[in-house]
Amino acid sequence: MLSYDGESLDSSENSNILEEFREGESFFFRSEEFAFLTSGTLVKVPDTNLTCQSFEQTVMRTFEQAKHLMSNKTASIEPPLVVGAIPFDRTKPVNLRIPKSVKRFDPQTRLSVDAVEATHSLSSVKEVVSNWTTTHMRSVPNGDAYKQSVSQALDLFAKTELDKVVLARTLEIGCDQELPVSKLIARLAQSNPNGFIFAADSSLNQLSPRTLFGASPELLISKKGAKVFSNPLAGSAARSTSVTEDCNRAEALLRSTKDLHEHALVIESIVDTLSPYCKKLHLPGKPSLLKTPTMWHLSTLIQGELKDSETSSLSLAKALHPTPAVCGNPTVMARETISRLEHIERGFFTGTVGWSDINGDGEWSVTIRCAEKQAQLLKLYAGAGIVEGSLPDLELAETAAKFGTMLNALGISYSDAINYSDMGMSTSTKTKVA
Ligand SMILES: C=C(O[C@@H]1C=C(C(=O)O)C=C[C@H]1O)C(=O)O
């Protein structure tokens, strides 16, 4: 492992690097290619948002400031990185910073939070943080209200030009103590070996520190030199523990006209946005399947070669965000529909989280399968794309299945979740607790 200061750390099979994670100060990111933990803030990107004309210049100025501050250091200094999260709403401020130090490690490293866990499989936070219990769980909006919003969206498809809208809900989980984010990240990293694992400060002010963390399967954009990649996902089915049923669901998804349409809208929009930047753009003729431990998705890997290799990954993220995978189509109408029908504040959920270096090389994943921690409260987020042919019950169940990524990490079973909250499973399996 290497840090900015040229500090060299042992590269071993297991790493306790997450012990150094400090909420409010650290940023963690792991993709298939890169993994690092940062600490401190050298320079914060001043308040700006994706609608600002000067967004890129503001980031560049921050890099220049950081270079100046780092110029006193020794020759082994690595180039600075800008890291952080961008919210769903393009008019809201981004939360980006250039950290004081960056420790890189091999993405294959098995992460743990102490030496004992390093040698044992970390099965769930319920086992690692002994004796913690949930004080409450509640879906906001509740299942019926969510289904009603889906029905209202379906009416709009018939009456307006709206083709697709993504509607989300949250699952609030109260804990009887503060859970360490480091352990949750370790668990997510172990059980989602192919996902983008992230943890970022999402505080809006110093008084209420918040941390956003998750395991996203979706890549908004990555850029290395002239090469760009985007891996949009749209069209989903929950995994099954029965192998036969699991295969059936995957095959049904690949053939589903509704899901293929939902997927095609996303691909078309991303290709339209990337085309002017690229001299070559390649994509397969049809979507393939991508699986996470909890979900199947329709997936398309888009690869391009930039006309100008200096185009920054952040400029591309700015151009693409929000894609119809998390917003809808047409974008403006979908955004208005979300603000009218969704009844939650998305914040950084369905934004983008990642990093970029001074040359613009970087990775920005879509901020999904995540939760935000504020003291003893965890807020889990999940959304589903609604198109003509969507059924309110199934969309509610899809959001429930998407909560599974985080529930698994927490060691909360579906049945526990159903007992305590309106999770949106079929009413026959629901046991309400007074
Ligand atoms: C909004 C979410 O996921 C998005 C919606 C999907 C869908 O509707 O099929 C699939 C992947 C994501 O682009 C989420 O996971 O919360």
C-alpha cells in the first residue's frame, strides 16, 4: 500500500486498513481496479453544483490549491485526487474534497476490522457488534403510499409524454447503539466482491454528522486516458435461493418486453450523451445479465474512445447525471414527477460517488444499494424504474429486495424486517407487531 507521503505499507492478503476509517474525515472506495482509503481534507471543493457553468473550473482551482500546498513535500508525492459524492439533485451542492492522505491497496485484499476477523469470514454485523438490536424499522413512505405513487405514475404514461420514472422509498432502522461504519463496509466488501464499495461523508452541517455507505453494482462513468466505460443497469429481478427458480427469474428478465424497454431508454440516453465526446463508441447488440448476491439486472457495457483525452471523468459525470436508470425519461418531466410523487428527500442517493485525479482519470459509480447513518439511525434507500406495464405490487417488492444488500450486511433477515415494518412483501407473509 502507498500513501501520498510515500509511506509504504505491507501488502498482505488480509488488511485491517478499515480500522483507520474515521466518520466525517475518511473516504473509502473500492472498485475492481482501484481501492483506497483517504483521511483528512487538504482542500474542500467550494460550494458548487452540476448546474454551475464554472463547475469544472472550480474543481481545477481546488487541484491547483492542493498542488501548491503539497509542493513543499518530497519527490515521492502522488498526484492529488478529488473524492466524494454528488447528490441526485443537480442544483444541490456537491460534497467533494482533496484529502490529506490516500492509502491505496490491492482491490482483492480481504478487508476486516481487526486481526480476529481477518482470519475468519465476517458473516454479519449482528455477529460482530454484539448485542445490538433494532429499536424500530419503518418504510417511508409506507408500502401502500408507495404503490399509490406507482399507480399515479402509470396514469401519467397514458396522458403525457412521460415514458419512465424511478420512484424510491426509504427504510429507517433505529439501532440501540451507534454501529461502526468500518464494520459495515468490511461486511459489504466481503459479500459484494464485484461491487463498488463506498463510504463518504454526507453531512450537511457540522452538527449532524452523516455517513453514506453502500455497495453499488452500477458504473456511471470511468475514464482512463482516452478510454471511457459506462455500465448502466435497468430492469431487475430479485434472486432466489432455489437454483432452478433463480435461473428461471434470470431468463424471464432477459425476455421481458417491459424490462428490455426500460433498459433501452437508459442506453439510448447514455449513447446520445457520450457520442459527441467520443470518436468511437461500442456497445453490444443486446443487454446481458449482471448478478449481485440479491438481484439480477439487465446490463450493457458501453465502451468509448474520447476525441479529447483531456475530457475529465467529472465533466462526463456532469453530462450524464442523472441517467434514466435513476430518474426517468424525458429527464425534466421525470424529475418533476419524482418531486411530486416520491415524498422523500433523496439527498446523495441516486447521485454519483467516486474519484478523479488531476488528469481527469477517475471512476464514478451510481449511488445505490446504500444507507446513510446519522448517530443511531440508519436510512436505507431503494428505487425502481416504472414504465408502462409495471405493477405496483411488484415494484414495491423490487424495492424490498434491493434493501436486501444492506439488510444482509446488518444481519437483519427479511422476516425480521417484515415483522417490524411495512416492507412490501405479500400480505399473507406479513406479521404485524403491535
Ligand atoms: C434506483 C435503484 O436502482 C436502479 C434501478 C433499476 C431498475 O429499476 O431496474 C436497476 C438499477 C438501478 O439503475 C436502486 O437500486 O435503488
